[in-house]
Amino acid sequence: MSEDRKEAQGRKPWLKRLAEGLMVLALAGMVIAVFVNVVLRYVFHTSIVSYEEISRLLFVWLVAIGAIVAAFEGAHLGFDMVTSRVGPATRKVLFWVSQLLIGACMALLLWGSWEQVVAGWSSYSTVLGYPLALGAAATLVLAIGMLLVVVRDMLRGTPTESSETSVE
């Protein structure tokens, strides 16, 4: 790894590094669980049923954390067909409208996710017996993380630009 890359890695906020680390662990856990199960099925004609639940739960958390990281980096898919054709004042109004709509959607997701977490504490998975609230908690964390990104962007008054180069 080059010195510039090490330096750039060191400048990442600790929370982002933590999220990326959790994503790596979740992906590695999923790969191991699925690989072991495939080998067991096709070679030994058996499987470990709990690995399916584990990989499903890890996938849900991987997607939720990944969506937050992508929002933090401004890497979600978007298009500027309208905003590229209007003036700066209209563009600013559209930015605020979109942030308010995203915030409203995330508030609804937060509310619904909380209801699912509360309901999930008394329901348990079939094989491992963990509370189903653990799966629903991923969308709760997703809603909170995305709301924080929306608030950050509104305080800045501008959306986060992706560090990736755009295709023209």
C-alpha cells in the first residue's frame, strides 16, 4: 500500500472505518457460511441449517450499513436531468425539497422499524432462536444513519459530492 493511500486511510472518520470493518466482517462471515454449506451439500449430502439464518442476518446488516456508508460518501445513484437545467436558486430549492422528502421517508422508516423491533423481541428465529428484532434493528440503524446524513447535508446546504468521477 502506498504512503498516500495509508495517509488517506488514516484520515477517515473512526465511525466510517468501523462501519467498513463491520461490512468486511459481515461479508466474510457470509462467504464462509455459504461456502461451507455448499461443500457440505454437494460433497457430504448434508448441511448446517443455522448457516442459512446467519448468512441472511449478516446480509441484512451488510446492506443497511453499506447504504449508510454510501450516503455518507454521496455515492447513491442519482440523476441531475432537472437540476442541471435550472438556475442556482431553483437548484437550491430542489435540494431542500429533496432533503425534506428523504428526511420524511427516513422518519417513517424509523417509526416502522421501531415497531418491528418491539414486535420482534417476542418472536424468535426458527433454528438459532435469536430475537427477530435483530433483523429489524438493521433498518432502524439504517433510518438513523440516513437521517444523520440528511441533517449533515442540510447544515452544509449542499449535497455530498461523490469522490468517484462521473461519466459524461
